[in-house]
Amino acid sequence: MDAAEFRKRGKEMVDYIADYLEKIDKRQVFPDVEPGYLRPLIPDCAPQDPESFEDVFKDIEKIIMPGVTHWHSPYFFAYFPAASSFPALLADMLCGGIGCVGFSWAASPACTELETVMLDWLGKMIHLPEDFLAGKDGQGGGVIQGSASEATLISLLAARTKSIRRVQSEKPELTEADIMGRLVAYASDQAHSSVERAALIGGVTIKSVPSDDTFSVCGSALKKVLDEDKASGLIPFFFCATLGTTPCCSFDKLLELGPICNKENIWMHIDAAYAGSAFICPEFRHLLNGVEFADSFNFNPHKWLLVNFDCSAMWVKKRSDLTGAFKLEPLYLQHHYQESGDANREQCNKQENAVTLELRFTLQRLDLLRKKIYCSFAFLKEKYKHWQIPLGRRFRSLKLWFVLRMYGVTGLQEHIRKHVTLSHQFEHLVLQDERFEICAEVVLGLVCFRLKGSNELNKALLKSINEAKKIHLVPCHLREKFVLRFAICARTVESTHIRFAWQHISQLATELLKTWQQNYHQQ
Amino acid sequence: MDAAEFRKRGKEMVDYIADYLEKIDKRQVFPDVEPGYLRPLIPDCAPQDPESFEDVFKDIEKIIMPGVTHWHSPYFFAYFPAASSFPALLADMLCGGIGCVGFSWAASPACTELETVMLDWLGKMIHLPEDFLAGKDGQGGGVIQGSASEATLISLLAARTKSIRRVQSEKPELTEADIMGRLVAYASDQAHSSVERAALIGGVTIKSVPSDDTFSVCGSALKKVLDEDKASGLIPFFFCATLGTTPCCSFDKLLELGPICNKENIWMHIDAAYAGSAFICPEFRHLLNGVEFADSFNFNPHKWLLVNFDCSAMWVKKRSDLTGAFKLEPLYLQHHYQESGDANREQCNKQENAVTLELRFTLQRLDLLRKKIYCSFAFLKEKYKHWQIPLGRRFRSLKLWFVLRMYGVTGLQEHIRKHVTLSHQFEHLVLQDERFEICAEVVLGLVCFRLKGSNELNKALLKSINEAKKIHLVPCHLREKFVLRFAICARTVESTHIRFAWQHISQLATELLKTWQQNYHQQ
């Protein structure tokens, strides 16, 4: 395919996407296919000879679409939203067209620099404390990660290194393995499983802190486990607070937790994957109070800020905590940074400052900073044995730039507020029906609800909802209760869709209760 | 922006991208900007009110393009190629338009199933042993990762768990921490730094195995370090072999290394990030001989197979090694899989099989399998406390599907062969000039060369090349030598560009040698 054909096919694709999104409400939100449906529909191996675009294009409706769960349907209320907007789609097209791999400043200066500035824009929109911004010469700053899980892992690893160094300096008789064996990370019993996984990867123990009856962790609960663990010789080093938990969108009490963490030398990371976008609205910003105590903070514009996946924004107060995270011997580091004897040393230092700018603590880019800096004007530091191939990154900040500018702060606030209003509308409908109960406070765009009665009854209700396939929901457990989650997801969802969804659920509940009571009487 | 405006703007963007790529040879390959260039060009914070598409669009040429390193310019010979093709761009547009987050089968069946089948297609194209394919009921299979580094990390973590379990069953008196402290991973002294980083993240020791004078690791070198380490009580558990190293595209000797790893219970992972694409050509497939001994294998279609970033293909022989990797207590696992008492158990099992299909060992998806499977028909397993939010994935297999079909195997072979021919053309030009030397065997699309003489001389040559900005190269170190790497990169690079590049380098060398000799005489 040459550029001329791309012009033609690209425009056809633009129309296809516009058609798809304009008429997505006409498609069944959840597909009918059974597992394994696709393999029999396509050949066993790749074709030897090229096929035409038409051949491939017609298979989209024939093979792909029948197996797609339509996340942007206004009848999709499952999981949390996946952001999508036209400005973001345009930016992603441009990102693909430029096709640079921005692993370092030199590999594409615009890619690195726009990211730094966009994360400052975004940080200012949610009024992050200045410590977290890069500015012209700040110690903190933001970076785009692929997911909140990556952000959690990176902060846990940075905390691990920092703690090992601190403990080693206090008790030089302990080996790294001794210390690792005593480190403990903490998170709410409502926290996302990625926190546990981060600890497993990092080889440290993790413990759940019990949440209270609003599903929030409070200071006293954390203090209790810390005291117990310290008494038995363990070393608490990391706490992941959640703002907007996955099951029910509850909020840990940062203002109580933060001072404890600071006092105890515990790294506090805040995971606000879903809820973070709401903090651009002044009326929700109070939920972030206490962030000033945190070491790192993360939320996903790819969930609720109209920036297509993937765009997870992470900030830290001290970049150096991260850039030093993967090497435990500070001497080794110093060795590399303090090398001299290069005739162009001054220029090289100038380059290093430039490189500092570019190396904004993604896991991928740490190596370049640490050991093998490639100076763009060919001053390779002595003893840097290998030149390093990128651990690539796409030009993801373009999406933020397009979305923030073409919506403006007010446009994005409007989007958040519409979703919150719709969730309260749904909550109100549920509350008017005595058969149902609300299971957790509705703060943002998620409503947790259930039929008063057994878990089996509610499982049956969810089954009938998802088998009817007019809307799509997923469940969660809150303590011992099986609960239905109703998340406001689509950019285009409106009040009519909410009313339709509720009428549908209500009717299925009526039918279910009829059968259920009959069965009950038969037993 | 509504769908109607997206139709208009999307088409303008298609034309902009086509123009950019058609005339990319007219742009200076490496930008003129200095670090920090971008911040003064844009406002300090996001606009309150929406800006128009025109406002944003005109800033692309004004603000972004002056800071772009043009990876797809035919004058770009740096790093390794970043793949780009029109079919892949079209597929990525569709991926964005659908905008599903494919973290599980139910979240979008097509997304999961197409990936399985595409990885089988790709595996067959390079004649991977059948063990690595998913087929209808194989134990192996492939998955798309974001980068080769992720693949290395995941295989190392899987190997770590497997080894800990094995050693614990043999020597129950050892704790997990005892065993972790003795585990050793290995890779060539030419291996990518991501292998070292994977070990740092995983908390295990890693050692370099010396490569021979062709920069390859041979069996005897590995055996020597293994014998020494075993004698001192260490536990070798992981070897990362490289096919096509970053500095000079050398190849570790799989046929010698594989049997040693198998005998010693060492997980062998093969990183063929760049070189792997070449194995679709029968004349290069012999370089992969020995893959039959490996546990996992990885290469990056986003480097050399015309599939835009990110698309890193990873295969394993035993999916269960990975799906079990993040939990060290097999009993805990069994507990969850062996739960009974569910009225719908049979149907639930059926769902679990479906889920097995979908859960193809990405780091992200392991949790769902391990603890909290969400059955699409609402059979939540008892005791799975929380419903889990996705750790998302884009619909990346669409790119593979479009590219493999629209190029066909023959079209892709043609692309690889053109690049290899061009690298030999460049090698030939270098060899005809007695001032220069070739520093490593040219096997695929990379030529390592230098002026005969000091490292300082070669640094000066690279500096003059990159300051002229007519072409772009990066260096490497091979042992003590500073070497220039000339990598064939762009899809559109032709023989004329190679000749131009050589004449340019040759002329700069002449000028440099003149000054250099003058300075030498003056000293």
C-alpha cells in the first residue's frame, strides 16, 4: 500500500469509525459469540501473497465486530469507563504517523518535552502541590505510564531501594537479603490486586489493612498493624492508599494516613486510577486533600478524562528516588557520574543536564540515565560499554495535548459532572424501589446496588441482565455481599439511557422474584 | 468535536500523515532544537475554554515537528528500525475507534481470540516448534507484549517461581528467602540492559557470561560459570540467550547452550528482539536452530516486520509456568481451582476453559486467572472477594492481522531481504576504503564500522556526522573499541540513500583526518 492508497483507505476508515461510534447504540452491547468462535472463521496461517484492503476491510464486520464488547455503547455500564474522544483519536493517528520511539530526549525531543509540560498542565488542573511539578527546575514531575499497575510497581520498587539504603546506613550489619525479608508493604483490603502483584514481583511481603464500614482505611487501622509489625521486628516501608476503590469507589483517609506514613518513613503512594479525573472539578478536589503527604500519585486520564487508552499519569515529589531505584550501590552510581578525563567534559556535563530533563523515571528509561547515557552529540562517557536500544514509548502526550486544548478545562469538567449527575439519577431510581438497596455511598460515577436478599438472588439477577444483553454490568463483593456495580461509562450516555437501564433491571427483577418465590414455595 | 467534524478532521489528518511520510526525505533527519525548547512555546497551563482544531493543527508544524527526530526518514540509520506501514496505521485507527480494553475474554472476545490466532500465524511463519503454538488445545502459545523487556521480566519471574518450588520440594528446610538469595540468572556480556534490570526488579543476582571473539556466548563459557557457581552453593535458574545483540547483531550459540540449560533445570529465554523478524526468510531461519530447547522466545514485529509500535511477540512452551508464576503456594492455588459446591459447577468449569483460552499470561491478566475469575455469564466463584478492574490492553492484534494479510509472507520477506542487501552494500563500500574497518560480521541489517585508529578519532567522526545532520547514526562499544553502527531502518530506504550516506561519511572522514593530522603534527 502506497501513500496514495493510504489517503483513500484512511478516509474510508475515518468514515467507518465515525459510523461505528455514531450508531453504536444500535449494536448489541455484549456479543453473542461463544469462546473459540474466531479461529474457524479465518485461515490456519498467514497468506503467502498480499490480500487487498477490501478483503481485509469486509472481514471487520464479518469476523471482528461479532466478537466485540462495545465499551462505548451508552448501554455499557461495566467495569469503569474507558475514555474515548475524537480529539484523542486524531492525536493517536498523528502519533502513529510520526512513529518515533521516544525513549530519550535525542530519540525525539518533542516527545519527551511535550510530556513533561502536559503532566504539569494536568497536575495544575487538579491542584497538585507544587512539589509534584517539574516546572523549570523542580525536583518532582510527572510521566505517562501505561497503567496504574505500572505506577504502583515503580513506586514500590523505588520505596524498596530507599528503605534498604536507609536501614543499611542505620544497621550496617544487616544484609540486603535480611532487610528484604523484613520489609512490609500495606494496602486497603479494598485495594486493587495490582498492589499485591507489585509486592510479589518485588519479592516483599504485603498485608491488607482492614477498611472501615465505609470501605475506607482510617489512620487507627493502619497504626494498629504497623505497631504490631514493628513489635515483631518487621520494617514497614510502603503504603498504597486508594482514592476511588475498584469495588465501590471508596476513599482512604489521606489526612489521617499521610502523617503516620511520613513519621514512620513509609512511602505513601496514592492510586486514584478512576477517581483522579474528577479532581479537576473544585467540588471534588477535597477528596484529594492529604496528597501533600504522599511521595507519589497516579490517576488514569484513559479512564475518565476522554484520553484514549493508554495514558496513566504518575507524579513523584523526588525524581531522584526513582532514578536511583534500580541500583543498590550508590558507589557504583557515583563511579559513573563522577568519571572525568574527558576532554569535552564541560560540554558533556551540559549534555547531562539536558539528559536529566529527558529522563523522567519511566522504568524503561532508568537504564539510560543510570549507566549508559547517550549524549546526543556523541560524547559517550568512558566505560559505558554498550550503546542502549530503546525500551520504546509512543508519543502519548499528543493525546493529552489535543484533548486538553479541544475540550478546555470547562469541557472536561462538564463531562465529569454529567457522569456524576447520571449516577445520582440512577441512585435515586434505586432508592425509590423498596426491593433494592444501595450498598456504598455514591460519590462519583459508580452505583453499587442489589436486591435485598441473598447473594444467590443477586447472582441470578445479574445473570438475567447479562443474558438479555440489552445493557452490560459486572458485579463485585462488598464484605460478604454480592453486589451489582452500575458504572456510568460512555461519553455519549444520557439520562434516557439511565432510565431505560433502570426500567429494564426493574422488570427483570420482577420476573426473577416471581420465579424465585415460586421455587421457594415449591421447596 | 462531534462525529461530523471528526469525519472532516480525520481526513485532513490522513492527508497530513500521507504528506509527512511522502516528503519525509526533505526534512532534516535530526532536529536543531536545544533541550528545553518546547516549554516557552506553549502556555503554562491548559486553556479554560476549548480551542479549535485549526489552532491545534497549526501548532503541529510550529511546535512539534521542529523537535521530532524523523525515524522514518531514509537518512535515519540509528538504533534499530521502528516499524511503520500504512496497513498498520489503518489497523491502529480501527483499534482506537473500537476502543475496547481487552483484559479478559468477556471484555472483548475478538480482541483476545484474534491475538491467539495471530501469534500462531506468526509462530508458523518463523517455523517455531509446535510446542510454542496454542493451536486448539496446545499447552503453549503466544501473546503480544509491549516490549522485549517485559517479555524478559515475565519469563524471569516465571523461572524464579518454578525454581523456588522445585528447590523447596527437594530441600524443604530452605525458606523462600534462602533460595532467592542463591538464585542466579545469566546473560551474555553483550545482552541488553533490560535483562539486568529484570533481575534487579525480581531481586535475584545476575551474572554476565563472557562472549567469544565473535561476540557470541558458546556452551563452554556458560558451563564454566555454572560449574563455579554451583560449587559455591548458588542455584543457576535462568539464562537469557540473545539472537541479534544490540551492539553488533551477534548470535548466541543456542545449539550448545540449550542442552546445558535443559540438563541443569535452567529456564532458557531467547531474546531476538530485532533479528526475529528475519526468521520468516528460509535463508535466515537456521539462526533460530536450537529454539526447541528454550522455554520462552520473543521478538519484536514493531522493529522489523512493518507493524507499528508496540507489538512484541512472546511465546512459551508451557502457559502454566507463567499463569502460576506469581503465587508461591501451590496449595493456595489448588484451593481456588478445586472449589466445589457450586450448583452450576459444570457450567462454571466450561467457563473456566473459556477463560483459560483468554488468559494468556500477560502480567496484567494473571490475577484474573489466579484469584478472581469473572465468568461472563455471572458465575462468580465463591470466595473470590473482589471483582477486578482491567489492567488494560489495546486491540494490538489488529495491526498484525492487517500487515500479515496486506503484505503477505512474500511481501514481508521482500522487505527483510531488501534491508539485508542494503547493509551488505554499505559493508562493501566500507571494505573498499582502506581507512575503515568492519568490526563484526554483517549478518542482517546492521553494519558496525570505524576508522582504523583511536576511539577519539571515531568519536570525532561520529560528532561531525551527527552535527551535519544529513544522516543520523549512533555508536556502540565493542570490547574497548568505540564503533559506529549503521542500521538499515526506514521502510523506504533505497540503494541511493546508502550511497549518499557513504559518500557523506567518507568526505567527513577526509576532512577530519586532515585536521586530525595537522593537530597531531602541531602537538
